[in-house]
Amino acid sequence: MNFSRRISIEQVEEGMQLAPKFDSDGLIPCITSSAETGEVLMLGYMNAEALKKTILTGQAHYWSRSREVLWHKGADSGLVQHVVEMRIDDDQDAIWLRVSVAGLGASCHVGYKSCFFRRVVLGSQNNHDSSQIDNMLQFVEERKTFDPKQLYGDVPNPTKL
Amino acid sequence: MNFSRRISIEQVEEGMQLAPKFDSDGLIPCITSSAETGEVLMLGYMNAEALKKTILTGQAHYWSRSREVLWHKGADSGLVQHVVEMRIDDDQDAIWLRVSVAGLGASCHVGYKSCFFRRVVLGSQNNHDSSQIDNMLQFVEERKTFDPKQLYGDVPNPTKL
């Protein structure tokens, strides 16, 4: 399969050709949400190969920016993401996947279902008081779905400071 | 209000301090979904000022990459996004906003409710047949919510090829 060339704004915004825009690193961001709950699970990145493999196999593939490899999500952990629906946005520079997660049903390497397991406290209560700066986040998920040490063993943590 | 410095992986991933990571352009991607329907509406980008203003005002602010200005979404069109919940992901390099959209309830400059108004056809039917390449996308929203020409007038289209 091939992507279409980006020819005009009308084609990209209002047409039916898939003409994705990859950034200067060759990547397109991908929002992945649960098809069952609607919850956003993660924001990943795809290169052209990952996008093609996702379309052709119906399983989410990403480009791992930390490991710099094509990443078939769940190939090692069993937490495969089966794509229920793929959408693309108006200017075709972002993907949205609605997925059903296999196995334990979690998508976050820390052990939670969603990578977005914390909320940010909103409003004017966020002032310069140091005790409040230390409590800007609240946990939404009460407990982890899996123990990352058990599932991933000695695989390096992908988070970079 | 201030953000915390990123000191350790444990602090960033498991702590309650807000320590967002901005990319080399000073931006953090922001997924915005409808608090009512769960549908993803757009993927935007925030700089530090936009993130702070969103937290303090409870209304979504972004950095417009096309216009290179702070962007109070809906300030001109009336389509203000009221933040119901803000979340941040494990390594704090992505934001998720759940919003209630004012006015006509749309968020896409093309006139649709969601920027993700087209789905990508999945599977092996995507081959090299040119008629199929021309029909890789299907419309999910049947009609526009507003006429962009009426709402925005002569404002330049933000989409770049």
C-alpha cells in the first residue's frame, strides 16, 4: 500500500485520499484510546512503516523514540492493541486509534491501564505555596493493573528526563 | 504558579509534582476530547504559557504553530473549550483535556465537531489498485456543524502542505 502525495489543502482536508504528514523526524503523533471506555490510553508516534503495518495488520505499531525501533505494541508483554477504528485529522498530521487491549488490558509501562493515570489540579488554588506545588497531581487510577518488574524484567525504563 | 523541575524518573512517573517536559520547540502535545461523548476533538500544542493559562483559567489555551501566537481557543469564534478535567501522562510529555465546547459545540476549523471526522479503511483491501488508493478515507461526520467562511471570514487557513 502507498500513501497519496499532498497536493492541495482541499485534497488533504476534504478528500478521501490518505496523505499523512510526517514531521521533520519522519513521525506522526497517534492518540490511542480504549474502544470500550473511551479513555485515552497513550500518545505514541508512528513512522511511515508503523502506520502501514497498523493499517494492514489491524494491530497498533509505533516508532519507539526511546529505543529507536519499530514497536509492535504488546509483542513482548501480550498487551496487544487491536484496532477497532483508525481516524485521521483535518490536515492529516495526527492519528487517532480506538483499540481493544488484549491480556491484562493495560497500556502503560508503569503498570496502569492508561498512561494518563493522574489529573492536574485546576484553578487559582495553584499558587506559590510550596505544599501545593508538591500536590499539583492527583491519581485517577487507584492501583496498578500489573507489576512492571514482573512483566518487563530488566528492560530499561523508556522515560527520559 | 510554577512547574517543578524534573529531578528523577520516580518523581516524574509516580509523584504528584507537575513537571512537564516541553520539546525542543518548547511545546507539549495536548489531546482534547469531548467530556460529553468521549470523542477526540483535536490534537493541539501548548507552550509553558498556554499550559499555565489553561490551568489557571479552566479554558483551553494552545500555541498556534501556524500563526505562532498564544491561542485562546474560541476567543474569536465563540467555540470556547471549558476544561472539565486535565490529565498528564506517565513521563509528563503529553496532556489530555476533557472539555465541554461552548457555542455550536464544534472544534474543527473545517466546520466539523471533531478534527477527526474521517476514518481510515483498515486491512488488506488497501492494495495498489488506484481506485482504492483514492478511497482510503471515509467520512464519519455526515455534515458540517458550521460554515467556516461565515465563522472565520478571510482568516487564512492554518493547514500547511
